[in-house]
Amino acid sequence: MKTLKIPEATIMRLSVYSRYLSEIDRKGIITISSGDIAEGVGVSPAQVRKDLAYFGEFGIRGVGYNVKDLHRHILKILGLSEGWNLALIGIGNLGLALSTYRGFKDRGFNITCIFDNNPEKVGMVINGIEVLHTDKIEEIIPQRKTQIAAITVPADAAQDVADKLVKAGIKAILNFAPVVLNVPPEIELRNVDLAVNLEVLTFNLGGRMA
Amino acid sequence: MKTLKIPEATIMRLSVYSRYLSEIDRKGIITISSGDIAEGVGVSPAQVRKDLAYFGEFGIRGVGYNVKDLHRHILKILGLSEGWNLALIGIGNLGLALSTYRGFKDRGFNITCIFDNNPEKVGMVINGIEVLHTDKIEEIIPQRKTQIAAITVPADAAQDVADKLVKAGIKAILNFAPVVLNVPPEIELRNVDLAVNLEVLTFNLGGRMA
């Protein structure tokens, strides 16, 4: 499936560049240099040029990049030219936080359905979306043409939820549950461990010198 | 300050390896190969060896790594041999989710104080910790010997909170607010954008082919 091996760090930086370009575009700025992008997001100009070079030549030497074109191109690379439908499974504190996370909508992620297995939560309406029982995953996900699911259930419930999502035809899973999930290789799976981010900080605080 | 340039992706993988080693250690397994680690966490054996090689030789060729030694060594590299005190600023849904996030405690992050500027939240007790007004940041952070803060306030309040944290002597900030913060260069700052993780998925779903 993959034609090029692009480092994940590059993808994550592209995501950051595109937010910055969106800001710059709103300010009415027409062209931008790799140095400006670098300064705006806090990486080196060489890194910006290297990251963009994976996807062909955009800039004009001595002139820079057209902001709108570069922004549109990066969104296309990231698969964000059109929106994605997103299911949320588990409506505890983290699920609630994600359901109101402005950043998702801003980037074209549209929450289409929310599931929980707690009878007290089923039937609640969050941002206009009724919480459904997880038993309905297989029925509702295809109906609502939903390709991506975020799992925020407790660790011991996560594999069962993942199995249901796979049967429902989901294409990608973002897993916040602190457990390793088994899914078929064609499903894109990404684990988010919030403590990892803290550990990058503690490493930088001098952990390695200890 | 930095003697070696270690890629951030390596640090993040070390964090993942150490979780896996902790599991393996609990099962009473004594030695492990780079291949076993690789399979357990879903990266290539060459990547595991390359990541560990940044920090010197641990393994014995043909025998593998001593699980306990390697685990202890990685925790030391990550700065996790001793615990860290953590302050939480902003007790909305995301703050609540973080305050009960098991993964922090498991990894030695101890929440010492919680702040909010909402009078209805000040005085609440969450996991045994009283929520204090953000005006108390400068007083309480040094008292409770807290080095790291997680910011989960709305975007328009984040810079003010960051300024208070800097004055309070904080060493590192994990910022969840969708805004670029200005802090002095000696402060370790890390931004967490939850949408970036979704965009790695959409890229992998074929965005770049679009």
C-alpha cells in the first residue's frame, strides 16, 4: 500500500505547519519562506525544507512558498481535503473532553456517533449527538459512514470494543486505553499514551544525565 | 546543556519499551531479545537496537537483555528513577480526565496541586487534592516542590497561566491549550495537540495519494 516511507515525525510536523499556515493565511499574507515557517513553529529551516521535500517541490528559490497553495497541498497530503467522520467510544472524562475538543472540528473531524455501555449514559445527548449503547456499534458505524473511531473506555473493555469496531468496518482506531489492542493488519491503529508526553519532558529535564 | 541529540521519536519509543519491560518483568521473565521487544511493541528489531544503542551497550549478543537491568536503565534515561511532582491547571473535562489518568501515577508522576480560576471549582476536592485558585500558583508550586505543570485551560487563559507558572519556578510545561505559548528558553515546553494523532491516521489511510 505504501509507496514512500515518510517518518511519522514528518507527518506530525506537517500537521503543525498546516495550522501555522492557516493562521498566516487568515492574516492575508501571500508568500512565506521556510525560515518564517521554521520560526513560527519552532523547528529549523532545514527541517522544514526536508519535510516538504518528501512531497515534491513547492517553493520558488528566493521567493518562498505561496501560503494558500502550500496549505492546501499539505492538507491534501494529510488526507484532510475532505472531512472524516469520527466515532467516540466511551464517554467518561476523556471522552467528554474529546467530544468538545474544538481542534477536531477545526481540522475536519466530524463526530457522528458516541457509544457507551453504561445504561446511565446511554440516551444522554452531547453536542446534539445521542449516546448509544456499544451493542449498536456494528449497526450504526456503517449507517453513519464513519471511518475512524477513538476508544476512551477502560483498559479491560477496550479489546471488546475494538472487535466490534472491526466488524463494523472501521478503517482506523485511535486508542487512548492503556492496553495493547489486537486488530487485523489492514486497520490503522494508533495508541495515545498521555504519559509519554510527560516523559519527553523529564528526559529533556536531564533524565539521561542521571 | 545537551550532550547528545537524541531524536524525540526515540525517547517516545523508549517510553513504550519501558512499559513493555515492566509487563514482562511482572511475568517473571529474566532475559529478552531485541526481537521479542520489537514484536511486543510493534516496531522492527533493528529499530529497537538502534534506539538502545544511543545510550550504550546493554545486551549480550546471542543472550539478549536482562529485563530488570534494561528496564531500570531506561527509566533512568527517561528521568523516571525518582518521581516527579505535577501541577494541573484547569479542571474542565480534560483536566478531570488527566487528574484520574492512571498512567501518570504508574509512571511516577504525582499530582500535588490543582488550580482553576472558576469560583465554583475552587474548593472542590479531586482525588484528595483541593482545587485552588490560579492566583495561588506562585505561592503553592514552590511549597509543594512541583517541577512540571500540565495546562488544560481555554486558549485565551493559557498565556497568563504560563506566566504565573514561570514566576513560580516551574521547570517544564505540558500544554494542551490550542495556542502557542511564550516562555523563557530554559523552560521545557511541549504542546499536545490531540488532532495531530488523528492526522497521522488519515495520512496512513491514504491522504498523500489524494
